[in-house]
Amino acid sequence: MTGTAAERFTVVVVGAGHAGLAASYFLSQRSIDHVVLERGEVANSWRRERWDSLRLLTPNWQSRLPGLRYEGADPDGYMTMREVTEFIERFAKVCAAPVRTGVNVTSVRPDGDGYRVTTDQGEIAARAVVIASGACNRPSVPALAGLVPSGAAQFTPFDYRDPSALPDGGVLVVGASATGVQLAAEIRRSGRPVTLSVGEHTRLPRTYRGRDVLWWMDAAGVWDQRYDELDDLTRARRLPSPQLVGTPEHSTLDLNALSATGVDLVGRLAAVRDGQALFSGGLRNVFSLADLKMNRLLGTFDEWATTAGRDDEFDAPSRFPSTRVPEKSRTRLDLGSGEIRAIVWATGFRPDYGWLDVPVVDGKGQLRHDGGVVDRPGLYALGLPVLRRRKSTFIHGIEDDAREVIGHLAGFLQG
Amino acid sequence: MTTAAANGVNVDALLEAREVLKGAPEAAQFTWRASSRWQHGVHSEIKIHNYFGLGQEQSHLEESVFQADHPEVFAATDNGITPIEYLLVGLASCLSAGVASVAQNRGIQLRSVESVVEGNHDIRGILGADSDVRNGFNDIKVTFTIDADASREDIEALVAQSQKRSAVFDALTNPTDVTVEVA
């Protein structure tokens, strides 16, 4: 034990996004005293670290948190970031979460039978800590970004707000998950020539048989698949976000939609050599993999509808056209020729555990945990991909996870 | 993970190796070697016997000897296949091995797996006749004909997964840093 006088709480929750607040909800329900520390404001990442046009991928009716559901006029629409922020703020009020905003946690380290939490405003001693600081704290940019010639400006989703920030001219968007396809579409609409580098991806239609594809995920039980029942959990946790966008038109944003607007598709960015971007020649296969996988998923939905005897409620089963292979796909692009003026790295995000002075982070920067129970007694996590279920990172996915993780935590406190 | 299919692939051993090597990345470092000796003209003889892997020197049961030459239309002696054709040998055999392994793992019984690999090559590149033409293949097409106890979709998934895990497919579709030195 260190001698410094410190405040005491039974539990410290790091982060006041939907995950940290859900933890608080269940801690309060069990009358466990706690504090929620937030470096910025409630729902900080949603406010400050997203591009302007982003809307939730999940329809409004699906946006539910413990004790709070969407009650607006457009259950099938998708929330803007402002609406998400308001929704989470309302949740913080409804559950009267003991949030301290503007408190930056600089260290969490083991201390006696608990933890010592150091912040920029003092020290707190706690028996247990819930890490709810998010899965997307930093953009993940590949090392080869360092080899890009200076003539091409580089952006990540953290410093991109809208196309007006980009120089005029061609743009290379690297990565075709939700972020990459959304930014490619928006930048293309601004009139710029766009090349999209596509690796393995998850293709989904926005609607299927007349319902939102995420309605099907919910109904058919895919969302609820548990982490300990999946064949390859590591893979499931690394799965790129699906090619979806939330728009009032409920439009599908797959690669066919993008190439129809004139976006050039190229393979995965494999290397930058002598100022040239070199792309994989395996584009056809990533298309096949994604098409086959999507069709298997749609098959799961069809099967569920038949088994549930609900086929009549929906349009007839159908399949979407395969991803069109470009007639001629380039395998190299000269980044110094002036054709490409900007590169947007839509290559994923990673958590930041720089403040966590407990050896529970693996070589790839991920927390070692079993369903949110971190590899050291008294340490817990929430809001990470497939933490306990496929739906874990979605807003509506937090309730079941938080209930169970806080249940485990309560058991730990009782010894 | 045992299955009813009998394709002759020891999937259990592969899955076990995968688990073991997850925790021992150094043992997963292999070096494959070929030794070549120029014969005459554009004919070389290549021998392969030893390699390094699992932390130590290993060897094949027997040494293999390959002749590489060029055909008569290249005004050569045609003592063996053209070097670039060896890439087709590698791709076809790698993808077929992948199909068999994935099928075994998924419990799919194979009856026959045939493939034709075609590499389109504009030889003006290697002749220096047009500096805009590349030396290597312009593109490669592999056509599989597979007879198996599975739907067409399952067979397509086998072929897709086999490409996803293929060393040669990766080596051909992605750039590789190559060093050539004089000893």
C-alpha cells in the first residue's frame, strides 16, 4: 500500500460511454458504491471522434439500453451522432450514474487487494475496476503509411469530418469495412475520383425480404450467439464491421453500389515500394468469400423464417447479384504522380491501454479476458467486440453483457 | 474434430500444430531451399532436399531433382518445363492441397479434384521488345472441376477458403521482397 491519501470507492468504472454507464446501472442496482470517470464528456467518442455524416448502423427501435428505449417517431431510422449522444446522455440521467467528467485516468495499477487509480485530479483506491474505455480509441494505420510520398496527404477517420477537408483530386481509401465504404461513397459524391482498396470484408444488404438486415440478425438469434460457442473466437473478434450505412433511404452500400458510382476497386494494399502502392491480385477471392458468407447468412435467416412458420410475413427469399469483378483492376498505383492527392486510412481502430499498468494486454494490444473477466482478479471489461455475444459492441448488446459481468464482479467482492 | 470424410488429410494434426504454434511463433519460422546448377544453354537442374523448420534442420524423405529449360519455340533444348511453368505447378498443387484439407475439416468427401491452371504471358516483356510489357504473367486463371458430396455452394466455399490459406496464391498475388546476391 502506498501512503498517499486516496479517495475510496468499491468500484471505479473507466469511461462514460454506453458501456460504462450500463456497468453503473447494474452496480447501482446491486447498491455497490462506485464512480464513473470520463476523460471528456458523456459519450465523448461519439461527440468528437466520428465523421459528420455518420449514423448508427442499427435501426432506432434496436437502440435500447437498460431501462431506456427509443420512443421517437422513426423507429426504422438510424440515429445521427448528435442523437446518439443525446440518447446516451439521457441514459446517464435516467440511471443517475455518478459520473465525473473531465477526469483523465493516467494509471491503473495493482495495489494491495485492489487497484490504485491515478487521475489528473488525484488518486482513487478501488477493490475492482471496470474498463469501459472503448474499442476504438486510436485509428489503426499500417506501418507502410510511412512510405507514402509526401505529395499525398494522409487522413484517418479521426481527423476526417467531411470531404471539404480533402485536397482536390484523386483519393485512395484503404479498407472496405463500414468506415471505408461510407467514406468512399461520400468522397466520390464530392466529385473526386476514388480508388477503394478492398481486403477481406463483410458484405450485407441493408434490407432483406423487406426487413432491415439487423432485424434478421436479432430475430434469427445471430446477435445472441455466445462467445464461448463460436468456432473461432479470435477471428470473430477481429471481423471487420459490415458494409452498412444508416440512411433515411435504407440503401445498401456494397461494392456493387460503389462501383456503380464510379469508385475504382483494387485489391488489398500489400506494399508501398518506390512511391508505388502495390495491391493484391486476390480481389476476386475476397469478393467470393464475402458473397458466399453473405449467402450463408441469408440462408440462416430463411431457415429461421421457415422453422418459425413466419415465411408469409416477408417477401420471398432471393439472392443478390455477385460482387462484380472490375474488368481491369490495377495492381499498382503511382502515389507520386499527382493522381492520388489524399489517402484515407479506413484500416480499423484499436483500443488504447497505455494507462493500464497491469500486465493483461497481449502482444497485439488486446486485453486478455474471458467474456469481460480480465486475466487478473477484480479487473473487468465491457464494450469490446464479441465480449460475450456477437452483439457486444452494439448499443443494444451492452445490457446482457453488463448484467453478467457486473454479476461476476459482485461475486468477486463477496469473495 | 474428426469427420466421416476420408480424403487422407490429417486435419487433427494440423489443428493441433496450429494451437501449439500460436504460443511458439519462433518454431513456425520455416526456410525452404532449392539449389540450382546451370547445365548448358538455358537448361538448369534444381535439387530440393533440406529445409529448416520447427527450430531445426529437416529433410524430405528423398531428394527431388527438377529440370528447367525452355521449349523449342524459344530455340532451346526443352529438357524440362519453363521456369514460369513451375509457378503453375506450385499454384495448382497448393490450391488442391488446400481444397483437400478444408474438405476434410468440413467433413466433405472428395471423389475427384482436377484443375487447369492457365497463365497468360506476353513474352515481349522478357525479350525486351516493349518496355511497357511486364516480364511476368499478366493474369492467371485456375479452373477447378470437383466431384464431391457437397452442394455447388459448399464446393465454391472450399475453393475460396483454399485460396485464402494458400501460400502460393499469396506469393503470386502479393509483392514479396526478393534479395539476389553474388556470394
